Amino acid sequence: MKTHKDLKVWKKSLDFVTSVYLVTNNFPKNELYGLTNQIISI
């Protein structure tokens, strides 16, 4: 193992963050902060 970027958990977390970004990118702009705050608190 060379760096933390070689870890499976690192790779899976990047996939997860990308998925969350793609979903939240489609949120209505006037609701963005309220909706993302609700998702984070789950």
C-alpha cells in the first residue's frame, strides 16, 4: 500500500461523494441549503 488513496474505503468514499453531488446538483436552488442540511442530519 502506497498511500491512503489506495484504500478501498477512500475509493468508495469518492464514489459516495460523487453520487451525493450529482443528486444535490438537481435540487432547486432556492431550496438547496434547507434540503442539504436535512440530508446531512440523517
